[in-house]
Amino acid sequence: MQIGKYVLDNRQEKIVKDNHDYLLVTAGAGSGKTLTILGKVAYLINQKKLNPREILCISFTKTSAQSLKQKIKKEINIDVPTYTFHKLSLEIIKKYKLNYTIAEDDLLENCVNEFFEIDVYKSEYMIKLIGQYFNKRIIESEKDYIKIKTQEASSYLQLKRLCIIFIRLMKCNDYHIDSFLTFIKKIKRTIFYFKYKKEKIVLTLILNIYLKYETYLKENEEIDFDDMISLATKLIKENGVKQKIKYIIIDEYQDTSLIRFYLIKEIIKKTNAKLMVVGDDFQSIYKFTGCDISLFLNFYNFFPSAKIMKLERTYRNSNELIQIAGTFIMKNKNQIKKNLYSEKKINHPIKVLKYNNIKKIFIEIIKELSKNKNQKILILGRNNKDISLLLSEDIRLKNNKVIIKNYEFLDITYMTVHKSKGLESDNVILINLTDKTTGFPSQIKDEKLLRLVTKTKDKYPYSEERRLFYVALTRTKNYVFILTPQKGSSIFIEELEKIICHLEKETKFFKSLG
């Protein structure tokens, strides 16, 4: 089977022609999942004679949805409805002629800042609560509060961040105002009174911010993205689906949240549509935004008659790299096992370089890579500010492009690993592999309070950070250069080096037998 100039491999073609009502495709990095989706769309239209309007394609981000729509148009010359969950929800709401303004992305953050910087000053009770949170005995005035903000600057910002994440997770996982009673009952179960008291204080602060936020939305007739999805689900539940839908295809399914799942489940219930979801549980890296990996890992629980198929051949990475990255990620047994492989061969694709002077070793790498002028180089960091490790008079950053004196002809981009998901580059340079709180893995611990609004319990150490590291390793077509300090190296480096050493010994052993 051929799509444009690309020929599907046997596994891709089997998935395309599979007729199960519910199909989960777990796809390794660079395994051609987009091509498989294109193949499925072409098969449904050409062989199953579905009208393109009867197929619903959904992807996680606006960029990925637009890209998928363009590829369908380019390769099979057909327009197929392609949405993000938010765009789909908005279209459903518009069909019922309900008029809402979409709230600004930063509205919740602004509400939290306003609460802590303005509202708190108006309430002696709130000032005392925050004083108790920071274990200060006497705090009754604005002056005392300002002193806390100064003395506890880092913890103060962390408290604000906790409030934002809690409310976001709360809404993503379908909790409401009455859920606060349940939250209080749950924290009462703790055997430590001090911990209970502190969590009750935070819940009180969050409740006040939540009421402020929801009141603003109601008074201004606005809805946020989560409200949009919940409202669309409610409308479908009460009124059915006005559009005829026979097949639903969801890309990046590992990034689905509970309320997104409820929307799809309700559409299927009303239309009897078939479903194919495609994704990679190895690349589930958005837990902090409410994405729930259990919806992927436990697909059978939600659709007992489902079939699971795997795309295990990667076309991007070398076999040597994918064996190392695969071994690393599968240390966590709470993942769907995949036997990843590639026909591409590159010796020593992962270069671990330990430095005393990071800028010096970085320039040495650039000098070596510059021998091939027509290539793309991607520098990845754990955090936005990591690029500052490299910047100097001779190394500048402009609009995410890294400009290096004497190497201006090279196409070098900097971004965080989170933003790189779905992208690829000829070579990758990975920085900030340090054993620090803001290093890689990040050692900023999730607040225990988030257990109240999180459905998935993954106790494996640094589980999400491991998946993030896997994403970083698999962006390259050729080599990954990992820069780590001589002292204070990331714990991931030691583990990676052991895997590389073991696999090399294993390869030598099997070669000696042959």
C-alpha cells in the first residue's frame, strides 16, 4: 500500500486494514505513526467508502492538528475534519448557538497573583493563614506578610505554583466545588496533625482562588479550555451528535486527559463510531497539565473488545540508539513493552562528554559538526534558561536560533525537551545533565497535595522525567551529544553508561559466536 511517495511496511498496512471497533496503536519514536494515520484515512475513504466528513481526526496541539490536516490534503488530496479537543468542543458549542468568550490562557495565573498580591492584604484571616503555613507565630499585618514574602521567596513562589497546578488538575480530572468536602475528608486520614493542618491551609487558599476564578468566568460570560470540553460533553449527552461520524482517529493519545476521554466516549455512545488511537506511552510527558497515562495503559479496561497493535520499527533513529533508549525507558515496568528496532546502523550514536568548561567542549562539538554545513542541529535543555550555560559574547540566542561566531552558516535551534516532542533533527546536543534541583532529572518534587486531584499513581522514581529523557534521546537522526559536568553529573548518566557498556559487551559476545 502506498501513500504519496511512501510505501507502508507490513505492520503499518495491517493496522490500516484492521477492522476492530476499538484499536490502540502504540508507536515507537520515529516509527511512522503519521503515515499509518494517513493510510487509515485513505483506506476508510477508498476501500470502506466512507465520506470524508464521516471521519473525525483529533490531535493534541493546534500545530500538530494543522500539520496532520495538511499532510492528509497533500498525500491523498482529501479534506478531512481535523481538530484539537478544544476546537472540536468549540464547534459543538457553536452548533447549539451558545455564545461564550474564551478566557485568556493566563487568566488562572493572573487570578492567583492577584489573590496573593492584592486580596490577601484585605483579610487578616488570610494573612494569618499564610503565616501559619510558613510556621510564623506572629503575623497580623501587611508588614509581617511582606516580610514573609521576602524571607520565603522561593517557597512563596512554589505555593503560588501549587495553587495553579492544583486547580488545573482539578478541572482536567472532572472535580468541582463540592469536591473540596471530599478533599478535606481525605487529608484527615493522615496520621500527622502538622501535615493535616498545613494541607488544610493550602486547600483553604485554593478554594478561595477557585471561587474567585469561577466567579470571574461567570460574571464575564467566559469559559476556559476545560469548561469548553465539559460543556461540549454535556451538550452531546443531552442532545446527541448532529454530525454523522463513523470513525474517530486520535493522534498523541498518551496526552489525553479524563475530560477529553469523556467527550470521545460520549460521541462514540451516540454515534457507534469506531475508534483508532495512536500514541507512545514512552513519550507521555504532560502529567502536570492533566494528561492521564492510565487512559493509554489501561485501554482494555475502557474498551474490553479492543485490539492493541504495535509499531516497533523506527525510521529515524539507529538501531544502536533505540536499543539504549528502549532499555532505559523500559526499566519502568509500568509501560507497554515494545521490541524497538531499526535497519539503520550507527556506531556509538550517544556521546557522553564530561566537562570542566561547558562552553569549550560545546565549541569543539560545533567545530566537528560544521564539516557538514547542510544539517540541522538541535540543542535541548530541561528548562528555558538552560541555554544560558552556553551563552557568551561569541554565542548568542535570537528567536530560539543559536548564533555562533564563525559558524553563522549552521542551522542551530534551542528549545526545551517538552517543546521538541514530535520534532527531529540531524544531530542533538543535550545540556544541563546535572544533579541539581533544576537539573535533568528535575528534582522538584510534586507536592503531596496533588494526590487529591491526580488519578494516576506512578511510584517509579522519576517516571515522567525518564520519559522526558527518552524524548530527548530520540529526536536525532544521527548522534546525541550529552554534556554533563565532571562533578555533580546527572543520575541518568550513570545509568545510561551502564546500559551502553552492557549492550556493547552483549554485541561483542554474539559477534564472537558468529
